[in-house]
Amino acid sequence: MLAGERGSCAGNVKVIHPFVLKWREKDLTDGEVYNPETVKDKRLNLSVANYQYSPNKVLYAKGKSDTDKKALENDADSKLKNKEKQNYTPAKWDIEKYVKNKLINNDKSNVNWYFLRYADVLLLYAEALNELNETPTTDVYYYVQQVRNKAGLDEGGSLVNTWRNHSNRPDKPTTQRGMREIIQKERMIELAFEGHRYHDVRRWKLGSTYLNTQIKGWSVLEQDPEYFYNVRVLFTRKFMPRDYLWPIKTNSINRNPKLVQNPQW
């Protein structure tokens, strides 16, 4: 998703699952039961559209006036158009972040585009400070904490204590590498659907890790709920080392022989 005059964006399995399944300091482990009461991050419902969890951990669309049962019936009703079922996107999930009064469609919104937010500045500054020193300083914690406080996280206002008390890696915030991972995930959650993730991943040189992946979503063309909720592959992304840089136009090189094309282009 890129900012521009027109465009659309939506969540897919890889994007949404970290929001819902792992929206805590301690990620879910095998056998752990999802409990919505443990999800304290306010950004969850402010980012992902009004989709709820069913008892068997299946996400489904739910209109503001629909009951849980009615939402499931809508999904299975072949007479309803896709938009009447809230099947706006191939992956099934829409976003809440750009909704002000009413969602017009998944590629139209009445909310101005977020070009730069204070939270972005805070996290960028914290990231720079973390890379500057071999171990995180109090300033690193301070600027990240401002973002997390607004989201209602960290009782007592200390992410260090949160990791110490609830994480499988209690010392994670005390190392540069660990804090780097925390900041990167914080950017993913705080700035979700705002056009930052792709560029963040590229500047972190993590493209081969995150961008060589299958994009998955629900089987939204199926009419039977048994098949509707089967995850299907929409397409497979391919990211190569050359994709960290864009090619220089051939016409530009022809006009200026001193220009050198970027590697592998």
C-alpha cells in the first residue's frame, strides 16, 4: 500500500494473525487458550475492522447491527452480494483505521491520509538511539513507552517490567538486538495500514524474510462455511536482493553515460 491519489489496502492472514493471536507481550504457545480479556492493546479494535472471534478461533465478518449467528448466516447466503456480506477484500479483512463515520468501500475513505504522525517520529527516534549505543539507554525506553502508554500497555508504565514478568524472553529489552525487535514490532502494530511496513522491511534489510511469502486469505467465493474458512493462497510474493533498489531508467542512462545501473538490474 502506498500513499497517493487513489489506492486500497486490506489485511491478509499474515498481517491479521499477529494482530489477533499475538497482540501481547507473551505470544500464544501450543495449548494456550485465546482469551480476549488478556488483549489490552487498544490498537486492535482501532486498526482491524469489526470482526470478532468465534469460540473455535475463526474470524468472521460482523456488522454493527448483526448478531454473531446472523453474521455467519450472511457469509453462507449465496443470494447476498459480496458487499452485503462484508466480503470487501479477497482476504476477507478490512481495516478500521480510516473509518470516521461510515466505510464507503475498501478503496474509499473520508479520512485524510496519515503522512506523518508523532508516534512515527517517537519510534524512529527510539530506533536511532538504540542503534547508536551497544545497549539500550533510558531514552530508548522513554520514547517507545510513550507510544505503548497511549495503547494502554505496560502496567506501571514499564515495558522492561512487562517483559520481565510475562515474556519467555524476560531479558529481551535489555539488549540492543532485543530492543530492535521490540521497536520493529511496535512500528508494525502502531503504523499498521499506513504504508510504512514495506519500506521499513526494506531499510532493515529483512526483505528476504518478510517479502518472500505467500499471501493468504479465506476462500471467500465458497458458499459453505465449512469451506469458506479454509485458508487459500492468493498469490506468492517474490523478493530478490535487487529489489532493495529501484532500477534507473534506460533513457536516463542513455542521456548520461556516467550513470551506473543498480546491481542486478
